[in-house]
Amino acid sequence: MRPMKSADGLALRHELKYIIRTGDHAGLAVRLACVLKRDPNAGPQGEYHIRSLYFDDLWNSALYDKNAGLLHRAKYRIRLYNCSDRTIRFEKKSKLGAWIGKESVELTRKACEEILHGNWSSLSGWPDGQDGSTLAHEIAAVARSRLLAPKVIVDYVREAYVGPGDLRITFDKALAMAEPTADLFRPCLPTRRIQAADEMILEVKYNAWMPSLVSGILDFERGSQMSASKYVLCRSRQLNIC
């Protein structure tokens, strides 16, 4: 079965999120490790740290569009791993009905720091024809027309497994938020824990199909499906929205 694509060729996938307990994680991880591969980007403990700086417009559209359940929406973020500047991406994540699409453009640390200080020229001046140029120009235009600004930092530790058909099973642990700062690469930012110590988020991502062997392992009855994203969870706590 071919992967689903949008009208403009963007690869689409399903994303399902569940809140599970640490006790459930132990059994699931053992069984998944028997049929899937560990994410090759993980460290010796099988995990890596993710930090995302989310942007929103003057009206907090990404937050309120999600809460309103709009079927077509987008959000923007800068993402880095292990607080390193080795890989920095500016990402656009789109919701298209039941499908999710993600696009990204690679940033240098200099370009990232310019954006953090409100200078979008590094994106608007991206050379035409270069990889990511269309997205770079789009992000710069949206940033200026809708007054995008940093809103919240979302931190967590990820344990990931990969399989056929772009299948990804991830356990996201120690979800925390921080106020936006230009010091994005600082390892020890002051953060606020969002979930209970014995909770984590199980994410299931796949495009056209999920292997039956994997679907048989994932027992979703032990966890509750999430309607809110990590961004919404953290912004809601930040704004004291119940």
C-alpha cells in the first residue's frame, strides 16, 4: 500500500497519542524490542533529549485552533536534540483531517539565534532552489504577516523504536515546559513538570499501515488516548487554562 500524500506531495501519516503508566512501559518496551529496531540516534541508554521552541501568532491560533478541533491547522517550532547545535530544524507540522504532515528546514546556529531575536531575514533570504527554500520563505512570510513569536519551550526524553512503513513507536518521558528564551541550548533550563512522575506519552506514528504483529503488542486499553498535544498541554499550564 502506498503512503498517503497531500495534493502538493506532502507525505502524510497517522499519529496516535496515549497516556500510559511507567509500569505498562516496561512490558511494552521489552516486547517492542523483539520486533522493532531502536532509533539509531539514541544514546547508550536508548534515549535522547528533545527540546522544541513553539511559535504562535498574536491571537494564539495554534493553541485555540487545536482546542476548537479545526481539521486543517498548522504549528511552527524550532527543534533540537540533546541541547546540541549539530541538528537544528525549523518545522511546520500540519493537520489535514485525520492525517499529519511534517516539513522542516535545517538551520545553522547563527540563523537560529537571529530568529530567536526576531530577525527572520535568514529565512526570507533563503536561495531559491535550495532544499527547503519554499518552506523557509513560507515561514518567514507567516512570521511577518501574523506576528509569530516564541511562546513556550517543551522538553522531554524520548525512547524510540522504528519499523517498516515509516512506523515509529515512541515513549516520551519527563514532559516539562519552560518560558521562551534566547538561551535555547542551555542544558539546565528552569522547567515545570507537566505530568505526574509515573506518567509518560506513548506515540504511534505510521503512514498507510501498521504491521499486525506490532498492533497486537500495543494494548491501548491500559492507557487513555490524548486529545491534547504536548504544545497544548504546556501552553495550557503556562496560561492556567483548565
